[in-house]
Amino acid sequence: MLELTDGQRERVNELQALADEAKDGDRGARRRLRVALRQSAPEVVARCSDTATTYRGLLAKAASGGNPLVREAILERARLMASELAGENPTPLEMLLCDRVASLWVLVELQEALNSAWYSGQTKGKTSPAFMLQMVRLQESAHRRYLQAIKTLAQVQRLRRPDRLQVNIGGQHVNVS
């Protein structure tokens, strides 16, 4: 995620204030919010519509078991993962895919934690085997989506970089993979 300038952060705060007014039922605020968003920089709109960070927060809260350190560590690890995967000068598509991979990682980790709690007996008597079977199916689905997002990201990144580098050494062209 790109860092915002001070002016852009101020604009996000202004938009949030308008959103709060609109949430309280002020119809004029909703119209002003719509106009203000259209007049905002793309980075501001992207930050305001960053649902990936929002739902990562919800998942991290569930996975942390109420421990604020674990919650914040999960969020930071996902942020670092997305940033590391994106590398330098990522395209907008690469940024979306990196966020997707990081978000799905959090979901897969949450599914693992929930299933581990059941297998360790911490939820004994609270959930039926049929429910756990459904949870395992959800975990498998999340894992498939996670692996597919990783594969898609790798394909997109590969398209940006040449597979081989041709180097001229002593008048001879040498292909380096």
C-alpha cells in the first residue's frame, strides 16, 4: 500500500467526517461525500475503498483469540507480505494480487486455527462432526483460492520480466536464465 502525503491523509479525514454525517442520516452529506470523492486523488479513493485491509482486520481479530499483540502481528505480517511480494514499482494489478494473497493467507491461518481448536478438543461438545466437515471444506476452498492467487501473481510478475537475459561476452551472445 502506498503511503499517503499529509494532504492526502487530511483529505481522507475530511471524507470520513462527511461519511459519519451521511451515516447519521444527513442526505446532503451523502451528496457532498459523493462529489468530494470524485474530486479526490486516486490514492485517496484507493485508501478509502481498501476493503482488503478492513476484512483482514476482522479475520485477524477472530484468529487472535482476543490477544491484541497477536492481532496486530497478524496484520503487520500480512502488510509486510503484500509489500514484499509486490517488490519495487509494482503495477496496479500486482498490488491487487499481492493484497489478495496476503488476505487469503490470513483467512487460511484463521481456518487452521479454528480447525486446530476442534481437533485439540477445545470445542468438544460445542460443534458437531458435520459442522467440522463443512469447516474443513471451507478451509480447502480458502487454500485453493490462496494457491491460485499466488499462481496468478507469479504469472503476472513473470510477464513483466524476461525469462532470459542475453549478455554479450567477448562478442558472443550468452543466454542467462
